[in-house]
Amino acid sequence: MARTAFQIQRDVIYALLLREMASRFGKTRVGFFWVLIEPVAHLIFPIFMFSYVRHRIVPGIEYPVFLAYGFLPFLLFKAICLQTMDGTNTNRGLLSYRQVLLLDVFVAKMLAHCVIQSIVFLVVLTGLGMLGFDVLPPFPLELAAVTVLTVALAFGLGMLFAALASVAPDARPIIRVLFMPLYFASGILFPITRFSDEIVDWLALNPVLHLVELTRLCAVEGYEPMRQLNLMYPLWLALISLFGGLALYRLRFLSRVTM
């Protein structure tokens, strides 16, 4: 029996998802542990570095938990955004098959990194829980909703960056470098409220900061977010970036320009 268009796209995305997972984990067990090295290293170094002043950094909150619920959503955002942007380069050969669309590649990469980062998230939180830290979020449903919003914003921006990089390839390394100052401007290592209101007003233009603050508000008991916290700001940016990314993808597909 002939398959429908939905069934064909579903099977293509599933095959691309398996291919992406295989390329990330590799054929040996070492590949799985390699995926955990980056988040664990980013967590261990600041914990040891700030252990002697942890109570002054975040009074009343365990610093490893504070750090984990800041870095892990940022890592999810960064991975989806950059890997979606690179989808036009890393899977160019697959686009020669008429069943494979560029949008399928984008979706498969997004789903693959959702799975990978979920595994990293569970492993890190389980490790902290075994060490005696309270890692259970008081508002799990709200935390899941914020995570979905983080994925949506990252996916939308990734498609926009992919369209930009297809026109100006030199923009690709610049976008990667910009994630370094974004890391420090998102309040990962310390509460953003330690700065003055004038500085926080400027930092609040960063939507990732709002996502990190929302994540900690849902996951860390007693956390006090910044006064400028606004759920609608990253929500509207996510919707705009998704519609803008899909529109640019559609225009480039119709114009038959190779990305």
C-alpha cells in the first residue's frame, strides 16, 4: 500500500533521528560518557571555585542545585540552536533524496538533542541527589512548560541562523562566539540580582536570562527571581522566531536556492 505524505515524513524524521543519535554517541560506550563530560566539567569547576563563598552567593539555596538549574537549560538552548544552524552543512548529502526535506533535518536534530540533554539532565540531577542535595522541583509541570518554551525559542532562532548562514557563511563562527558572553549574561554562575537595577534592565533584554530565571523559579525552593522577569517576552520571541524561521525556509525552498 502507498504511504501517505505524513507517514513518509514520519519515517524520514525517525531515520534521521537514529542517525543523529548514532553520530553523537558513537559505536562504543565511550561515546555515551563523552556526552556527559561537558556538562559535568562545567558544573564541577564552579562548584569547587565558589564553594567557600557559596552561602554569600546564593543565601539559603544550595549552590550546586542553583548552578545545575541554570547551566542545564542554557546547554539545551545552545545545543539545539547551534545544531539546527549547522543542519544545512552537516546533512547536505541527504538532501539529494527527494523524500528528505531540510525541515526534516532540523526537526530530527532538535529531537535528538532533546533526548540527549534529557539524559544529561537526569544523570546530573541523580548524581546531586545521591550526594544529598534537594533536586526535586516544587513545580514540575511549570518546569516542563518552561523547558518546552526553551526548546521552541532555540529551534526558531536556529532556523533563522541557518538562513542567515546560508547567505553569509562567515556569520556562523560569529554566532558561535556570541554564546560565550551570552553564558555570562544569563546569570548561570551567580544571581543576576546582585547587579544594580540599571544593569539588570539591560541584561533583561536577553531572553535566555528570563528562561533561566523561570527554570530556577520552578525548580529551586525559595528562589527569588529578578524584578524584571517576564514570561511573555521569551514566549513572543519564540513565536516570532518560529514563524520567521519557517517563512524564510519556505521562501528559500520555493526559490530553489541551495542552503
